[in-house]
Amino acid sequence: MSQLSDQQCEACSWDAPHVTDEEIEAYRQEIPDWQIVERDGVKQLERVFKFRNFKQALDFTNRVGEIAEEVGHHPALLTEWGKVTVTWWSHEMKGLHKNDFILAARTDKAAA
């Protein structure tokens, strides 16, 4: 799958560098189904995953939660009947960090 998913997340603080536009384009090559959205001036990575029913959606939500807990970095998760919307961004620095792309790649892996 993605080489991004195999990379380690690094400690991230409020003054960590945001990814550049060039880095965003390079990372998105590995996670093409993710969209960049901007909310209140904050860039975020977002993807909607579809499932056959609520139970599958909930199981996936829990898998993403486990990924998040392992590294102490947590997405917004909206679980609905037949779909889960996952949104990654670095809350403390109010934007995108390489960690967000790594975790998006791990999320794709969990959905596979």
C-alpha cells in the first residue's frame, strides 16, 4: 500500500511547520481519494468512506480510533448509516502537518 502509512509520526507542537504546497501535492499522490478542505481558515484532509450498513461504519470508526490513540493524534469522525467522514488536521498548529498525511494513509489501509 502506501509508503506514507509506514512512516512514523513525529512530535508536533503549535509552532511546527505546516506542510508546503509542494509537499501537499507529493503526499496526495499516495492518498488521492482525500480532499483538502478549509474550515475557518484551517486546511484539513477529509474523506468519506462508504459501507453497507451502520455496523460496518461503526467498526471502521473504531479501527480509526485505535490508529489515533496509538499516536495521540485524533481526527474528527462522523459516523452515519453506511458512511464515515474522517477529517485529519493538526489541531494545535491549526493546519496540516506531515502526520496528517501519514494518518490518512493508515486510515486508507484500515479501510482496505
